[in-house]
Amino acid sequence: MEDPAAAGAGSSSTNSNGNGGVKGKQAAPKGREAFRSQRRESEGSVDCPTLEFEYGDADGHAAELSVQGKEWLELEEDAQKAYVMGLLDRLEVVSRERRLKVARAVLYLAQGTFGECDSEVDVLHWSRYNCFLLYQMGTFSAFLELLHMEIDNSQACSSALRKPAISIADSTELRVLLSVMYLLVENIRLERETDSCRWRTARETFRTELSFSMHNEEPFALLLFSMVTKFCSGLAPHFPIKKVLLLLWKVVMFTLGGFEHLQVLKVQKRAELGLPPLAEDSIQVVKSMRAASPPSYTLDLGESQLAPPPSKLRGRRGSRRQLLTKQDSLDIYNERDLFKTEEPATEEEEESAGDGERTLDGELDLLEQDPLVPPPPSQASLSAERVAFPKGLPWAPKVRQKDIEHFLEMSRNKFIGFTLGQDTDTLVGLPRPIHESVKTLKQHKYISIADVQIKNEEDLEKCPMSLGEEVVPETPCEILYQGMLYSLPQYMIALLKILLAAAPTSKAKTDSINILADVLPEEMPITVLQSMKLGIDVNRHKEIIVKSISALLLLLLKHFKLNHIYQFEYVSQHLVFANCIPLILKFFNQNILSYITAKNSISVLDYPCCTIQDLPELTTESLEAGDNNQFCWRNLFSCINLLRLLNKLTKWKHSRTMMLVVFKSAPILKRALKVKQAMLQLYVLKLLKIQTKYLGRQWRKSNMKTMSAIYQKVRHRMNDDWAYGNDIDARPWDFQAEECTLRTNIEAFNSRRYDKPQDSEFSPVDNCLQSVLGQRLDLPEDFHYSYELWLEREVFSQPICWEELLQNH
């Protein structure tokens, strides 16, 4: 379960003097000074059992929030509303200190008035109740105005720029505001069957308010994106970037929908387009998968001391049963595994791994640790596992229209000597087995939503006049894309810069951005205990940032892909151009097992536990012990998200697949298979599958159990020659052309749909200067409201090199 303050909703163990969560607890029981504690990294290498990890949109409610007298709980609702109105009125005062004091009081309410509660359940209940009450009284709108004021506070920006070292005290007001807004979003977006009709209505109203341009302002997500780019540009280094990213992620999830909602939208859209329903629910299929088990060691341990060398053992007929027994297991062990029956790594493969280290600027060590061998299982457990293993393959095979056309083209060239283009119905002159093959292929033919969208786009490009103007539904996803369109490259670069700075494999560089401004205290630690606390908090801080960015990027890609394929391709291409693929590989160039079992948390400081119980004295021994969790939810969540992101970027893209090969990703990804979690293993195997044809026969021969696992767990494409490499349909010289063609299609789509003067070539041109200057332009009603925001984001915040301008002119 995630750290209490991890979600940025309230307190953090370093947030002394600053975070509203700390100040709001002044009336709570003693021991609150422990919230100033810091944290250190705690990595361990332990045997990896099957991880009972349930992947979802986010962690549990309490973990995502890990952020006095009894008068409030005893008040009637009308009295509570009157008190909230009084607080909101006092937010209008000029004094900055008085506004901050009132904002902290609101934060205390949003955190559940824990000083009056007796249990953790009560704290979470009142936090949710108070958040609905605060929203209904207009608290979010009031705090949004204060957030605009803090963003535009040039004095705070200039003060932070002049300081040699920025600390947590420089972002006090911003952290309080963002904490309240995070609590409102997180509590209101959570749906429960017991919610009243009034709460359900408030949730939908809030969703609409965040999704669309309300009160003549841009959507809230765009404001947060502008904060991210402003932070990365160095104009506002004091922004609490962790809280900004967490809030941005939850706002996108709330307004667009999570993964289960995406599946519902996909089913609806296929029905609207007249496409057949999906063969299976991918979410349920992945949930039903089990992690691959290691080989049976009972026999091996008894024979390993007396058995001949593996090279001789492979030649014996008696070893056939042993080899078949191991065939169902994953090749999750490295080349030093004495139970491994695969060929040892060749010199060529070892040299490739060495080249990958230098290419990724990492320290890849395939033999950095001994194989993790669990205790020998009993015969009863082995038989139970065999009985429980699912029969058949988990996925229905798919065939694209392009695959059928390619198969018929080859068959016609072979048997009748000519082709019929895209005709897949005429089978005259072809033998009966080819007829049966085409029938089977057509039975498993899959037409995606993207295929239909690409076909419609081609038709609109060919016949713009006859087909007329496209009607684009104003969905939250469409509104968000329109708002992000012209600044999207800057947004993606900023997110990847922060992800790089937060990656555990990144080395400190002078030109990297400082993401620790909202975690470092004003005074650095002077004792060993304080240093340990700070180390834990810094690592936890980085883990939360990685979690937020990975989930945010994955959500954006999936929603844009469903809305329109070229919106997805536009975001994907900018991620690729910003080196997202080597960045993710660099992230996995570490001991992933140690990363997902890291204990960078202090359980006694978790919300809401820390608000109810008296805090014990922290010692170095208790910090080293950490919690009793089997794994760190957020780290495993981040790893799965990054693997899914890498799959999204490389699927059906030969040029990007070759990037995986060039960066020597196979040994890096193969090490991640040590983690016994089915979903993580599935996406690793997908990435290995798409590049096996480029890795050579020797690699496939040496990794047969990995190949077997790919066959068992990854969806099949019937005539995909992934396992042999005989059909490499892309050549190295075509890769650049592939990306250029895609970019041309994306630009044509964006120009046609979003650039208004798209039909200028069909309209008459006014060449009279006086007539053109005398035309009246109809500006939108909210133009004068958002003009200053646009100027600040697009003009004033962009650095201008005046010397170059003078030289060029």
C-alpha cells in the first residue's frame, strides 16, 4: 500500500513549515513533529514468490490520499455549510498570511477532521463527506482563483531564481492549494454504490467543470500542463512538481475515464461503427493469467551433483522427460543458472550486451546477482499446479486485412503467376488447401477502430468537397487534444525530462532539472537518523513522480487512440522524437526485482494511521526494517505502465522495433522476467516477440523457454513469422520513410480538422488592402479572459534570443 503523503493530498514527512497537512494538524495529538522525518532508499534482493498484485487505475483509496473539539462532527449540515462559507469569505482578504491560515483550515476539513475521529475508517469517511460538502459550497472555484494568483506571482518566481538552493519552504502556499484540490478530485471521483443522488449529480457536474472550458477559462488539465512546462523551462523552479503531476494524472483519469471505462467506450465505439464485438475482454484475460512458475527443482537438485556436464546430458534419451518438464516454465534465470538447459550465451550475445550498456549510458550487468532459487516445492503442490494450469491459449488469434492480401499475393504469384491487387474473394486457379487457408484467415479477421478511422481520413482527403465537413463530437478527450495540440511537443518533452530526472538509474548532471524542491528541508540533516529519513523521502518522492508520469502518459495514449488514431500517432511520434524508447530501457537497466520490493516508506507515517495513533520514536533499526509488504505497489504499477507505454510506441512500427534491437533491449527485458507477476511478464514477452526475428538464430536457440512462454501467453497472428525471421518485410533504408509518411498523414489530419483556413484554395481571394484591413473579425466571447493567459504561456514564458534575431535581420 502506498505511503500516506505519496499522493500529495496532504502531508509529507518532509513538509514541515509548508504543507497544509502539517499545519492543519497542530491541534492533533502529540508526535506530529515526526512528519518532518526524511526517508532513504531501502533495496533488497529476496526470493520472488508470485506477487498478488492487482493492476488498476490507481492504488487503494487510503493509499492514494496519503497525503479539532468534536464540534464539527456534531454540527448540523446547515451549520457546517455556514462555517465553510465563512472560511471562503475570509479567503478574499488581502493579507497573504491570513489567506494561508484559512486555506490550511480548509485542508484540515478535506483531510477528514482527524482530530475528532477515533479510527482510520472514520477519517476516510469524513474526508469524503467533507470534500463533497466543500465542492458544493464552491471551494474548488475559490482555490482555482488562488492557484492562478500563485502561478502568476512573479515575486515568488524571481525570489526562487535568486536562491542558490530551493527548499520546501518556497512552495508553502502552492502545496496547500494543490493538496486541497487533490483531495477534492480523489474523493469525488471515487464511485460507491451507497452514494446519494446528490453526490452522484455533484460528481458529474465536477467532471464536466474539469473537462470543458468553464467560466471562460481553459480546461483545468491544460493549466496543470502549463505549470509543468513552466517548471521545466526554469521560470518557476519552486513549483511542487510532485503534487502538480499527481493532480494532473487524477484530473485526466477523472475527466476521461480509467482503464475499465476505456474498455466500455471501446465496445460502444465498435458498435457505432458497425464492427463485430470483441472476442474477449482484455482486462479480464490478463487478470486470469498466472505468473510463469520456475522449473521443477526436486529432480535437478538430486542429480546435479552426480550428473555429467549439461552438454553430455542433452545427448541422453533419459533427459527428455526433464527437458519437457522444464518446457512450461519461463527462462527467468541468467546464464549462470545451473538448472538451465538452454545453450550458454555466445560471445556475440555477450558483446551485444556490452554494446547496449554503452548505448544506453547505463551499467548493465547481466550477472549482477545469483539466480533466485525458491525452496523445492512438494510433489502435491506440483501436481496441483499442473491441474490448475489453464487449457488452451488465452487469446483469440487475429488477422489483419493486410495479412490476407499478402498471403493471397504470395499464393497467386506461386500458382498462377500474377496478382489481383486487394481482391481477397477471387480464388480461381488456387488449390483447395489455399481456399481452406483463406477461409480460416477470414474467420479470424479483425478490423480495428483505427482501420476504419484511417480509411475515413483517406476518403476525406480524396473527396473534401463531396463528403463535406466532418462532424467532430465535442467529447472531453477531443477538447483536451484541441487544447494540447499546439503545445504538445513541449508538454511531452517536459514530462520526459522529469521522468529522466526521477529514474533511479539516472546520474546527477549539472544541467538536469531539480525535482526535489518540494522535498528538501531548509536545513540539511546533521545526524545519521535524519539522513536516513531524508534518503527514504527522496526515493519515495522520485517513485511517486515516476508513477504519476507513467500512468498519465499511458492514459493519454489510450484515450487519444480511441478518439482518433492520428491523435495517438501525433503524441507517440513526439514521445519517440524525445527519446522516450531509450529512456524507458534506461529505467529498466537496473535490478527490477529490487526496485519493486524497495521499502521507501515509513508505515507509522502513513495516512490515515498517522492521524489516529501516537507516533512511536523512530530509530535507524525501524527505518531499515521498513514495512511488511511483499512489494511496493506504486513501483510495480510504474513498471507495468512503462512496459505498456513501450508496447504502444513500438507496435506495428518496424523502425521503432529496430530501435529496441539497436539499444540491445533483449537482455534488459529478459531480466525483468524474474518478477513473478503475470501482467508484467506478458508485456515483457510482447516486446521480446516483436524483435525475435531480428535477434538471430543463435539467440532463439539459446532462449527456447522464453520462446515457449511467448507462444503460451502472447496473442497469435496467424501468418506472423515472428519465431523464424524468414519474413522481414521492412528494410533498414525504409525506416526513415516510414516515419516521414506517418508524419505527413498526421499533419494532414491536424491541418484538415483544426486549421480553420483549410479550404482557402477553394474560396475567392480578396486582393484589396483596404477591404482586408476593414474586415471585422468575430472573436470568441472568452477571448479577453484567456488572452493574458495565452500571452503568458506562449509569448512571455518563451525565451527569446534577441542577438540571433538581430543577426538574421
